[in-house]
Amino acid sequence: MDPSIFFEQLINGLTIGGVYALVALGYTLVYGILTMINFAHGEVLMLGAFSGYWTLSLLEEKGILWNWPFSSAALAFLMAILVCSMVGACLERFAYRPLRSAPRLAPLISAIGASIFLQNLIMVLVKGRMRVYPDIVPLSGFHLGGVFVGYFQLLLLGVSIGLMVALTFVIKKTKVGIAMRAVAEDKKASYLMGINVDGIIQFTFIVGSALAAVAGVLVGMYYSQINHMMGFIPGIKAFTAAVVGGIGNITGAMLGGFVLGLLESFSVNILPAQYKDVVAFAILVMVLVFRPKGILGEVVSEKV
């Protein structure tokens, strides 16, 4: 392989891998607390993308966007985080909490139902049409060894890594992180120790949804076009990344996201580009067959 092509695919793989890793963290946080998969998480990403789009469109209509592009982008991220955090809290309270003691199939069905509901809600609001993000993303960059590196690619990668490091710090070093690990270990014992178990579980959903919101806005800015179905494939791929790295393991979710992004990126040099989704799901099947616990496995004492 030509070195320039190799480095170009490396950068592309790390960029999209950062998005997968952000969304995978939401899956792994919820699994670590409740040992369930929140299959509506991809739709939270979609809501984040639309929240950012509506914010930027309103600012563009008011004539603010082009005068204050960086402030407008920051406001778009903030609005997406607020909307998705509220949606995540509502999902936990109304779709999952009443089924916490039910058979494990019940919350799974509820998650799929919530996913379909959110998809159709946005489809009705936008009348099923594609939406184009305001062209706020700078296309400039620099050449490194004959390879063009976009500034937004570096920004996306930096934001992803920064948020993952911040989450790791919260989980490992703060009181709320200790409470999250305690609830993941034993909910009854945590309750007896004075921990607000319901509050911690809801906080976990809020944090995961906020990460998905950031990922949604980044995806919207990076690919320019969004629609009501955009969260399904990235959501499933992020779930694949979480499984590849080790579901319930934060470091594993990060690693799985980057591994999946790199494998997808390099696969287009071997197979037609339309097969990259097949590659992702083939990896999921192989991991489930040969190493069900993922690359790093599930660390019981630190599984959130």
C-alpha cells in the first residue's frame, strides 16, 4: 500500500473511530450499571445532530451564525447536550425503570420501542426529508508527508479523546464515580450505604446521552447531511465497538471504537466501499464466537 494512502486511511479511521468510541461509552456505562443494552442510544445521537442543526439554523436566520461562528458552534453543542440529557433521563425514568425487575427481554423490547418512537417523531417533524448542516466547518487543513489532514478531523479526534479522558477521571476519581462503581457492583448494598441508586442510574443515562449528543453534532458537521434514520447504523456499530473492546469496560469501549474505525477505513482498500458495514458486523460475529468478552474482557470491579 502506498504510504500516503495508508496515512490517509489511518486519519480517517481514527476520526470515525472517535465517534464510535463516544457512542460506545454510553452503551458500556448503561450495561455496567443495569446489564442491559440501551438500543435507543443511536437515536439519541440522531436527536443530538438535529438539535445542533436547529440551533445553527436559527442562528443563521437571525444573522448571528456567520458573525460568531465559534460561539454558535459551542451553543449548538450545548443545546444538543441539554436536549439529549433530558431525553436520556426520560428514557431511564419511563422506559426502563418500571421494568428493572422484569425479565431481561422486557427492557430490550422497551428499548427497541423507544428507538422506533424517536425515529418516527423526528420523521414527522422533518417530514422525512434530509437536512443539510450550515457550512460552518472549515475545510482547511495542512499537508503532512503528502497527506491532507483537515483541521476539523483533528478537532473531532481531540474532542473525542478529551471527553473519554474526562469520563475516565470522573469514574475513577470522583465521589459520583465511586457511587457508580458501587451501584454496578451491588445495588442493594449501595442502597444500604446511603447511595441514591435511582439517581445514580439516571445520572449514568444522562452522561451517556450527553456523549452521544456531542457525537451527533460532530457527525452532522463532518458529513453535512442528516436524517431521521442516521442514528441506526452508527448506534449498531458503536454497540459492536463496545462488544469488541469488552462491554462494560470503559477502556475497552474506547479501544473498540478506534479498532472498528480503523478496520472499516482500511477495508475499503480491499473491498468495495459499500461493504464497509458488512465488515463491521462480520467483526461483531467473530468476536461473539471466538472472544465473547471482547479484547480487554469485562473487569467486574471497574465495569462502569
